Amino acid sequence: MWQGAITIVAIAIFNFCLIHMAPGSPVDVLAGESGTADPAMMEELTRRFNLDQPFHVQLFSYLWNMAQLNLGQSYRDNQPVVTLILARLPATLLLMASAIGAAFLFGLLLGVVSARFVGRAADEGISFFALVSYATPTFWSGLMLITLFSVKLGWLPSSGMMTIGSDKTGLAFMLDVGRHLILPTLSLSLFYMAIYTRLMRASMLEVYGLDYVRSARARGLSEARVAFRHVLRNALLPMVTMVGVQVGSILGGSVVVETVYGWPGLGRLAFESVGRRDYNLLLAILLFSSVMVIVTNLVVDIIYTLLDPRIEHGKK
Amino acid sequence: MGGLIGFWRLYRRRRMAVAGASALLGVFLVALLAAVISPGDPWDMAGRPLLWPGQEVGFPFGTDVLGRDILAGVVHGSRVSLAIGFAATMAALLLGVTIGAIAGYFGGYVDDVLMRFTEIVQTIPSFLLILVLVAIFSPSAVNIVIAISVSTWPPVARLVRAEFLSLREREFVQACIVLGMSRPRIILTQVLPNSLAPVVVISSVMVASAILNEASLAFLGLGDPNIMSWGTMISIGRNSLRTAWYMVAIPGIAIIITVMALNLVGEGLNDALNPRLRGR
């Protein structure tokens, strides 16, 4: 917890330094492209962030504003940055959860199959698929999936989160969002699925070689029971660790995927704020994403102790 | 030289690693001979716009909306990808090795501070950090290289630190200290060369991910506006995806081949340089 707080403060300081290092005065950076026109607003900004004061006072007032969750205004939308971020958060969380879920599930399945048939055609095929997926840019797979499933076949929508102008509710609404979710999930998860497949394969093979698996077989347990009850559970630990490691990277990937599919999430917001030179919003997204990484890692630690009771928290 | 031959013997035992090295060599040759394969500026209009691949002799990959030769773009784009990929990796290695070596060799307080710093950088989603840096400091090739290296050095630092921690206790290093060798000399001539194997392995994969990062930046419109990169081509082609998807498909395949080759080389290096892991 403590460590996480220090990290957040450090990133806030880093953001502050970026605002000062950027070309143009800090007021210009904070105000974005719309700022220069309005002297009253510039004055308000200068006062709020103490930009006419010495450096350390500025830094302190910046951090104080951050601590109160006062990340400033997005002057383009004339809304507090926090409001904008929170409005986009659910879409990103949905996409990330669905992508991590899909990557984890398919990676696990493919990894298990690969390990069971090691050296045979199925293993070679899966390994090659993982190899290609690991080298494919997410935006490219996104565009190709749109070409195939939206343009050529017309099966799935190519952009947005729901059908525009429809007033679906309840189950129909969820199905509609689900249909829009399939392609973005596929493109975002492909890369991570490749990682999980290889990880699962390697860790299954490793656990297969251990003595207790041999003794489980010697006791006459069926192959399926050995695989799922004895091998899989222990092979899962590195997979869970990996999710914690990858969250930051998935957040980065969501910028690209959300841009390709017009998905109204945080990543798309980051892309839009780059286009509008709304740096205050952009830096707030950076800070917020880092907080999400820290929180996810705390959750992963907890899951870890549940999966393996031998690991106790705070002990090394 | 004998070491190199021995290394090659170990390396070539993996079929896929050899395939990766050959493909990478091919990409290098294309980059080197770009001016010979397709002379002229890839930004110039070369033929009728929107030609499909194979539709007209002389344009095997077709042309884009403005009649630019896609083959020329792919060929010249290989230079951009390789140059940015390798430059960013070199810079990240320099940063990571320096920080990791200092942390690992001196240990104690220095180590604590440097590793805490490394963890903080690692917490920030790296692609977002790259995006922020390039957006704020303007998208030029140099800034892109700096942004990628600033965001990707932490794994190198941790790797080198771990190597240094174990190496500095070994007898040959202790012997150097007793002999009165200076610290910089011990670090540079004794410990560093012995800690480089894992760095070599990771570097190949880092080039691959730097290439992917550059392509994503260019796709988002944050590439260097003066150079034709594969990501830029995909970004241009995206606008006519419905009618001319080959404009997106072809540069993408170039990215996949290059990145895959680099990853395979990384695996091959890992197997050849880490005898303990061999056969996995």
C-alpha cells in the first residue's frame, strides 16, 4: 500500500516536470490549445497552480491539487478531467476484463492441449499460431478483422460500443454491446493469448516432470484427472503473476484498439487528447492508468495467496 | 573465433532460430539495398492510384490512393523500422545496463533508491508513456527513439542488477579487489562482460517490441511526418480499408515477418547462451 502511494506521488512529480519541460509555458500546456485566447482563464490557472510562485511552491500546489483529486479542467470540453476519465472508465474496464479473460481462457486451453500433445502436429500448429500472434501489431489485426467480419461477411459491427439510435434495454442491450465487444476483444487479446499459451505450455511441461505427478499416475488416476487436478492448478500460478505484469501493457494496447474500433474508453480519450493538445487531460490519464496498474497488482497478490496458501503476505 | 563457431553450432540446432536469422538477414538486405530495389522517393507518385497487387506490371504490391508505389514504401519502411528499433534498443540498453550495474555492484542504499526508481518507471504503462512523451515533445525520429528507450529500460536494469549481485561475490572479482584494481575498471572489464549474455538475449526481443511501438505510434499519427514507415502506410491505407484492404495488409505482413524473425533469433540466442535451459 505504502509503496503504491509513493509511486503515485512520484508519477505526479514526473507529470509536473513534464509540464515544465514541454515547449511553451506551463500555463499554455495546462490550458491546451484553447487556452491562449482567454486571458481571464490563464490568470485563473496561474492562480490555482501558483504558477507565478517559486518552483517548490508550484510543485507543492500541484501535488496538493492532485491529492484532492483536482486534476484540473479539460478546457476543450469545459469539464473537470476527473469527470471525463470516470465517464470513459467503464468502457475500458469492460474491454480489458473481456480481453484478459479471453486471453487467459484460450491461452490456458491452447497451452494445455499443446503440452498434452508435445512434439506432435497439434503442438506444432499451436506453437506457430502463438508465434505469429506474438508478432502481430494489435491495430493491424484489428483492421484485418474489420475487413473480414464487418466489410466482407457483414457479421459484426466495426465500430462503437452500441448501435447508434437504438433504445435497447436489458438483455437486448447487453447482447448489442456484446456483439460490439467481440472484435475489439479479439484484437486486444491475441498478443496476450500467445504469451499465456507459451507460458501455460512451459509450466505444464515442467509440472508434468515432477515426482508428485508421477505418484499420482502410479496411484492409477486417469490422465484427465492428473492434468486438471494435479498439473493445471500448480501451473496456474505463473499465469496469474503474468496478468499483474501485463496490465500496464494491456492499457497501452487499449489506446490503439479503442482508436481502431471507436470504442469510447480511456484509450480513445488519450488519443483524442493528443489530437487536441489537451496535455492536462493526457497527463491525468497517464497518472490514472498507473493507479490502475498498482490496484490490479494488489488484487493479483491477494489472488495469489488464495491459489497458494504457502505464500504469505509481507513475508519474503 | 572459436567461441563464435561453438556458438553457431549450438544456435543452428534450432531449426526455427535459423529460419528467424535468415529472415532477419533478408530484411537487413532489403534495408541496405532499398535505393537499388526501388530508386527514388517512396512519397512520389509512381503510377495510377489504387492499383491492386499484380494488376499492373511494375507494381507487384499495387499503389495507394495517391499512386505511391507500395513496394517502395515497404522497402524504404524497413530502414525506418530497423533503424528506430535498433537505436531505441541501444539507448535503452545503455540506460538499463548503467543503472543496473551501479545498483548491483554498490548494493545497499544506492541499490534501494535505484530499484525503487526502476519499479516506479515500470508501473507506468509503457506505451502510454511513449505516447505522452512523443505528443508533448513533437514526433521526430529522435524523440521517438528517446521516448521508447526511456520507457523500456527497466527490465534490462533488473536483469543486469541481478547478474552483478551474484558476480560481485565471486572469487575472480574479489581477487581483482585484492589486487587493487579500481572500481570502474572492475565493473567495466571484469563484471560487465560476464553479465552480458542475458542482455544479448533480451535485446533481440526489445528491438521487436520497439518496432511494434514505433508502428503503433505511426498508426496513431504520431510517427515522424517526414519518413515513410510501415505504421504510416497502414495509417494511410486505413482510410480506404473498405475498398483497398491490401494497402493495410501488405505493410502489416512486413511488420509481422520482421518482428517474428527477431523473436525467433531471441529464442535461439537464449537456448544457445543458456545451456541450462537447453531442450525446453
